[in-house]
Amino acid sequence: MIGTIAKKEIVNNLLSYKFFIVILLASVLIFTSLFVMARDYKARLADYQINKPAAGEAIAVLPPNPLSILAKGLDESMARSIGIGVTGFDVQSGQKSGNVIYAFFPAPDFVYIVKLVMSLVALLFGFDQISREKEDGTLKLALSNSVSRSALLAGKWLGNFFSLAVPFTIVTCLGIALVGLDPAIRLSAGHLGRMAWLVALSLVYIALFLSLGFLVSALTQRSASSLVVLLLLWAGLVFVLPNLGTLAARQIVKVPSTKALSEKRQQIWTSEILKTYTKEGKWREGTWNDRILAINRESNRLEEDYRRQADRLVRLSKTINRISPAAGFVYAATDIAGTGIGEDSRLKEDIIRHKNRIVDDIIGNKRPFPAFTYRYRSLGRVLAEGSLIDIAWLLAAALIVFGVGAAALRRYDVR
Amino acid sequence: MLSTIIGKEIHNQILSFRFLVTALLLIIVIPATVLVLTNDYVRQLDDYSRRQVEVERYLERYAHFNRLGNIIEPSQPPVPLMTLVRGLSADTGLDSFDNDPLPVVFPLLDLTFIVVILFSLAGIVFSYDSVCGEREDGTLKLMLANGVPRAKILLGKIVGGTATLLIPFLIATLLSLFIILLNPRVAWKGADFGALALILLGTIVYLALFAVLGTLISARHRSSASSIMTSLFVWVVMVLVIPNLSPYAASFFRPAPSQIKVNREIFRLTQDERDILGNRLAKEKTAVVLKEYSVLAGVERMSEEDVKARILKDAAFAAAYELYGKADQAGWDEANARQSALAEVLQKDLERREKAQTKLAVGLSLASPLADFTYLATDLTNTGMRNQSHFVDLSRRWGETFGKYQDRRMEEMKKANPTADVWNIAADVHDMPRFRYTEEPLAARLKGVLAPLAVLLIMTLGLFVAAFVSFLRYDPR
């Protein structure tokens, strides 16, 4: 019976104006996004080719991550070229600095499209499932047959999920295949595996919003009110909560601004260097190494303090933001892609360790400097270190919302 | 008649379920956001004054001119209107090692964000069924049968819808103002209230635009179910897609070379290539001197000490050697000048192209009301593009004053102690000019936001005309 209902839903959807608009929108957006972000990736790759350090140079720089085409996350920051010297880091950021408009609006990557547009689309598929059938009078008819309410809900849910998930998956896979055809973009099997995870994660996220649509539809008598509630709920969950959560966390954990930190670094090394001069401005022989060590020690201490506070802030804001499924989705997606906050902070720790090695080499007068290498966390570790919780939370939320929806339908007055 | 329709529309909307939900959301979210932003502003204020104190303490103990530049870089203090609007002030700090990842993952919530997203959505939700919904209910026929002109109905609906939404917004804004003004650390001036008034004006136009858009789409559809689909489609494209794609599209149509590439090329021109050219030119010019003064024979192979000794002994050699040194210097100066000119051409070209790209990106994004309102609100509150160039201007002017101060001070230090290396000894700089940030006057800001405001008005008007034409042709049966 569930199969029959699902089939009817799919046929209904295929013939509807809604389906046409929604699939058109999703396809155009996903293709445009992949094209635009692939171009952005290639430009950054070209920059990397120029920035790539020669053997023995003390520069830490990573090539841009191909998965940033789907989930840009912090890749812009992670792929910066960071020169290492005795006085600290010399950072060269990417090519974006010239055009300030980039800073106004977030990057329109695949994660952005799914987070905002696909969740909205899923709600549009779910919002009138119960209330509209009631308004049309078909809910009475359907339930006067020997079909249980849960079977009806399950059939409708499956039918709508498939009419949404199948075109979405096809369009995404086609887009990724087109990106993969570009010879400049080399995708390994590992990358493809992670992309599959991203698509699966997106489907879970879409399922959650579809269930939410069903739930609200089963709680309201009119589809118009169901839509209003859902749109405002959506805006709250996707825009307001995660963006306000970070600010709220900042009220609780006090972290110095990055400006304060970089000014402090400057002050440390200039004051230490001043100690190598006598009162008359003459260079003091033989004290240079002590100064380098002192600068390094001081800035590492500063860094450790800052990192400890910043880690607390990140953890707290993540916990607060997880109330919103959009935040859980973004955290899991960027972590799987290797462009998330966890990867970024691990990379920074590695660069600091590398800097300490180089400072030792400078003092020991050893050349050439070792090259900087970084291994992204394996997918297993990413999942174990938090993403699995995000995914499980999304899945659980989808199931709970669906369950509550089923319970609400049981009490629904079909007349 | 018009006022009756507006009154009926407001009455209808206020009693509706959607008004209740929207009003509740706005009245909770806006003051909550402002409360958090105000606390965050105070936190930034503290951070800023702590940093200033650190710098002053540092200057007292360690100031010396060689390294002063890194310490006293101008920095922007938080402005009081950051209790409402954040704009470009998010401290991502991509050019320092410890950049902040949080605002990159989730942009900060502020009043602009609430208006551009929640308000536009609410505008659509309030108007998507204004025409086709009345047709479905059968009330449109009745109204038109009473001899009410269609223009009046349309205008009444749009004004009524916009006014209804403004009520919760104004309540929320008043509550927010209380929160801001009750905080003793926030000192708003007259210009800040002026800016807020202008932002409110922009909000009204922005809201009216989406109400008109919803009505237009409603007047093009027979059923409200399909009207909402089209409305949301247009909303997604206008609000979530066009602004975000505009900088990428601009980089496609007006490509600019990457800064990293240009910097590398400039480095090559002014270092490696300059050395080759400098060596060649210096050789050519010194060769002329060498030919003329036989006393200089073999000077290229002499060590520094030998030359010094010979200068003391031989006056003719000394005179010729001075000319030789001048010729060498002239060669290097010419090489420097030529290569710097080449580098400047590259740098200028990069800046010109980046400017053109930014201009196109702004132009493209103006098609989105979200971008128009964002530019309007950020420029009015000194947190946008205008303020960035204003800050650069102030910094440059301060840099010139400081340069003059430094020259004068070093001159004095040299006089007091002729043998000292004045770059590397401690300097007393208590009287040096400090960087002071002053906000751009409101009148100048207002001039800057005329363009986005005009675009919003023109779009609203254009959409209204389209809605009117569609409504004239609408079949009310």
C-alpha cells in the first residue's frame, strides 16, 4: 500500500507546476555554483603554482583543496602562503583582497545552495501534504479506504522524498562529473568518496526539512498557515539561530581580537630586537640567538593562550549553533570536505610546530630548511572527531520530526 | 475610498495568523540581536582601548624609529552604530596568522541581515495572494462590482500590506533603541539618529518593493498555490543568488590578474632584473670615467682598505675616485628608476583592473534589492565600502604628518648626539601625532547612498507599473 501511495505522489509531483519550478531552480543553481566555484578553485590553484616554495625555503603553503568547489569553508585561509622567519609569520592572502564585494556576501558553493535553497525546496514539497488534501477533500476519501494513517504518511513522505532526491542526486552527480572532466581539476578516489558523503549528508538534511514540512502540515488546518509557519521557522533555523549563536558565544568566552594578538606579536619582536642594540644604537654581538629564542618563546606562549580561549569559543558556539540543523549540516559538510574549523586549527598547530623546527635550524645554522607537509585527517578520523555526531543528530532529528508528524496525523481532524 | 481600502487591508492583515507569527518573530529577534550586538560592541570597545593602552605603554619603553612603523599602524575603533549594523567590520583578519574562522562559516547577524532576509520574506508572504487569493475567495468580483477603480484597489493593498508589516518593525526598533540607549557605554550622537532614520526610510522602500513584487506575481497567477511558488523562486534568485554570484561574474567578465602573480613579477623586476641592469649600466658609466682617468687603472680589483689608503695618499686618485663612485651610483639610480617605473605600470594596471572589476560587481549586484539595502545600511553606518576608503584616506593623511614629525625628531636627535645611529636608539615620542579616527559626516554618507536608494525606488516604481498593468488585465472571475 505504501508503494502505491508513493507512486501516486511521484506522478502527482511530476505533473505539478511546483515540481517544474523547483527542479529548474535547483538544477540552474547547482550547475552555476559548481562552475563558478571550479573557476575560483582554478584561479587559486594558479596562485599556488606561483607561491609554491622552492626546496629549502621556509614557507608553509598548501594547494587549494579540490573539495572546496563543493564546500569552500575555510579553504581561502588554509591555502594562504605563510612565510616563516625568526620574527614570526609573513602571511600572503589570496587574490580576493582587490574586490571588496566578495566580503559582503558568502560564497555560493554547493553547501550554501543545499543549506538555503534545498531546505526551502524540501519545505515547499512538504508544507501542504496533509492540509491541502484536507482542503481538497481527498484526505477523507483516502482514509475512508482501509489504509492506516501511518502508511499514508509514510507513502506520501517516500513519494515526495524520491521526487526531490532523485533529480537532486542526478543533477549533482552530473555537475560533479562535468567538473571532473576539467583537466586542471584532479579528483582522486578519496575526493570522490568524500563527495559521495557530502551528497548523502545533503539528502539527510533535505529529509529533515521534508519531515518538518509534513509535521507542520499535520498540525495546521489550512495550507496557507502551514506555509507561513514553515517559512518563518525556516528563516529562524537557517539564518537567525546559527548567526546569532556565534555572537552569543562571544559574550560568554572572552577572546582577544585577532588584531590585538597580531599587535602584541609585533610588540614582542620589536622590543626583543631593540635589546640587540646598545644605548648608542650599536649592534651587540653574540646576543642574536638569545633574542630569537625569546621572541619564539614569548609568541608561542601568546599563541597557546589565544588558542586555548579560541578553542573554547569554537566549541561553545558549535554547541549553541547545533540547535539549528543548518549549522550541524555546515559543520559536518566542511569537516568532511577538509575545509572546516577543526582542520584549520589542526593545520595552524602543525605550522607552529614547523616554525619551532625552523627556528631551531636557524639557531643551529642548519640549511636547507625542511619542507612543510600536511596530511588532511582521514575520513574515519573526521567522522570520529565530531562529524558523526552532527550526522547522527540530523538523522535523529529527521526521525523524531517524522514521528511527531505521524502522531499529529493520528489526531488530525480530516473533515 | 483609498483610505477605506487601506484600512480594510490593515484590519484584515492584523487579524491574520501570518501577522501574528511574523510580528512575534520580529519583536523577539530584533531586540535579541541588538542586545547581543550592543554587548559585543562594548566588548570591542574594551578590546580597542586595551590595545591603545598597550601601544602607549610600548612607546614609552621601546620606541625607536626603525621599528615604530609596525607598532603604530592606524586601526579603526568600533563605531556606535555597530550596535545595529556590522557590515564589513567582521574581524576575519585573513592577513594575520590567527584569523578568526567563525564569521567565515556563519556571517554575523545584524539589523541589515534581518531586514534583507526576514523582511523581504515577510513582504512576499503578505502579498503573494493579494490578488489571486481574493479571486479564489470570490471577493475580488464583489469589490470590482462596487465601482472601485482597480488602481485604488492595488494601491490600497500595497500600502496596507506595507504599513501592517511596519507596525511590528517599529515596535521592535523602539525596543532596540531602549536597549542601546540604556547601556551607559554606548554614546549615540545626533548623526547616528539621523542615520537610523535614513535606514528606516530605506527599510520602508525595501519592504514596499517586495510587497509590490508579491502583488505583481499574484496578479499574474490564477491560484495562490502557484503564485507562492513563483514568488519564492524570484525571491531566492533576487536575495540569495544574484548578490553572491555578482563578484564571481564580475571576475569572469572583467578579469584582474592575481595579486600574488603581480607581486611576484614586481619582485622580479625590482630585484633580480634590476641587479642585472644596474650592473650593466654601472659598468658602462664607470667605463667612461676609467677611460678618462688613467690613475684609476685596476681600481675594480682593489679591496676597500686599499682604496681607502690610496685616497688618503693620492689627491688625484681621490678626485677621480669620487667621479667613479658617482658614475657607479648614477648607473644604479637609473636602473632603479627604470625598473620602478615598470613595476609601477604593473601595479597601476592591477589597481585599475581591480577597480573596474569591483565597479562591475557592484553594478551587477545592484540588480538585487538585498545588495542595494546592504550598501545603503553599511554606508550610512560607516561599516561599508565608503568607510573603508575613508579610513584609508585618514591613514594616508596621518602617515604624512607622522613622516614629517619623524624627520624633525630624528634631525633633533642627530643634533643632540651626532655619532648615534638615530634609527636604532631609544626615542622619546610622547609628542608624536596619534592617529585619530573620525567618522565621515552624515551629509557625505547620504550622498554616497543616493545611488542604491534610487535603484530601490526605481525598481519599486517599475514593479508597481507592471503590477498595475497586470491587474488591469486580470480576470476576476
